[in-house]
Amino acid sequence: MSGHGGRQGLFPLTLLLFSVGGVHFGVATDQVLGTTGYKGPGQAQGEAPFWFHRAVEFPSDPAYIEPTAVLVKPKGQEACSVIIDAMQEIIEVGVDEIQPFPAVLEPFARRKGLWGVCPRFGRMFLLVDLERLAGAEQASLS
Amino acid sequence: MEPSTERLKSDELLDEVKRALHEKDVVDVEEERVKIVVFRSGGIRYAFYGSDIREILPPREIFWVPSLPACLPGLINVRGDIESVIDIRHFLGGEQTDVTKCLIAIAVRGDFRSGILIDSVEDVLDLPLSSIKPPLSSLGGVARELAAGEIELGEQTATLLNIDMLAAKVTL
């Protein structure tokens, strides 16, 4: 991250790309404190882990190919692990490569921490704020 | 040639032409016309005001987004711009065809902008406003709420849909 402070200073943004159930997502790498292969509840760091697909309301449980626990720390809350799948690569994107959700969808998407869209490689990467998602998930459990 | 004060036949002809032209203008003003896009959704015939439809796109991949209601199947990429997609069959009923085979009408009205899944475009018509009748009383449920009127197309009819009402239906 640059220290310019202005809105443009937030870009370029470094994204960690992953997919769950064939749907592609991206998260800003500065939200990711660490990653580890997930083999069961005892392995994850921080608070009890939660599954990404449940937090964003997939209609059914997708098969995970390579589950990975991503450690995030929501503001003012304990660090916790979010279990994602199929980590792909890390890319850098400019401000002009990201679009907000269309107005019709945005209120629904924002409720689940989805804040933007990045079309890349013929796919549509949905950008997710894992800190917000994890924070909401922790708040709902407490 | 010296100008003549006598009215010639050509003067009368020209008067007649101008009178006819004026009458035509009067008729055009009196009979306001509207463009209508007639389409099928779920096997049933409907229509939109042509002024509400920006373009009709061929079938394309719709990218699913979690947490959306059933009437919103996801996103499409239109020449690099991301657009939402509404499945109006959720409101209107009818046959459920594969969404990947549906055309997508891009509707724009005021601040509202979205793709709308349709089966096919039947016709684009220029109709007198008076040909739009009130919605059929037999229409029920959400279709009744979305109906702006009814259009006679020969022996058949099409329900004219109100984009504003559709927008209100899908707004959180």
C-alpha cells in the first residue's frame, strides 16, 4: 500500500484470487494475515473457523478441492480463520480494472462483504472484504 | 416574366398541397405514437416501451453471485461493462428455459439499468398511443402489478410491462 492517503493511493491493489464451488473471488492481500492448509477444526488459528460459502450464503455446500484457512482480523475483534478453496494466484490491479456491482445487485452483495467486480482471464472475480465478512460472522455468533 | 396578380392553377395546387400537409401535421400531433418491443418470456407474449430498451444481447454467460434473490441470476459482461440480470419469469411465471439460451434486453429508465432475460424478440412496432388498453382484469398476481397496459396484435394480445414497477420489485 502506498502512504499517499488519497483515494488513488489505494491502487494498485494486490489481490489474492481463489474460488469456491466454481465461483471466483478476490481479496485484498493486506487483509490476509496468513494462510494454511485446512485439515480440520484443530488446525486453524484464532477463533473457531467458518466456511466462506456459508458466510456468503451459497445455496448448498460445494465440494472443496484444496481447503485453505485464511487468517483475518476484523477491526476490534479477535482474529479468526475463514476457510476458502482453490487459491490461485496473486495479481495487481489498477483502479480502472475494478467496477462496482450494478446498482440493482449492490445492496444484496454488500450485505455479504462483496464490494466490487474484476473481470480478468475471461472470468468474473467477485471482490470480498473478508474482514467485514468475518466481523459480521463473529458478531452473529456472539 | 412579369409577376401576375391573377391566381393561376399552380397557386391553387400549391394551396391544396400546403393544406394537406397541414392536416397531416395536425393528425400527427393528435395521434401520438410509441415504439413497442414485443417479446416472449416463459413462452408468453409481453412488451416493453421501446424507449426503455437500449439493446438486445445474444445469449451469454451469466456469472452467479452469492446472496442474491432468485429473481437476480447474476452478472454479465457487456463489452467490458458489468451489468445485472433480472429473470422476470420469477414474477411472471411461464416455462423455465435454460438461462444460458435466453436473450438479454438491456433496460434503462431513469436511474434504473439492468439486463432482463427474455426468450425471443417477436417484433418492434410503432403504435398509436390509443392502441394501448388498460391491463386485462384477468391478469393476476405480480403480473398485474407489472402491467402498464394491453396491446392488441391482430388476434392476439401482449401485456405491456412497466419498467418502473419491475425496478421497484427487485430493489432491496
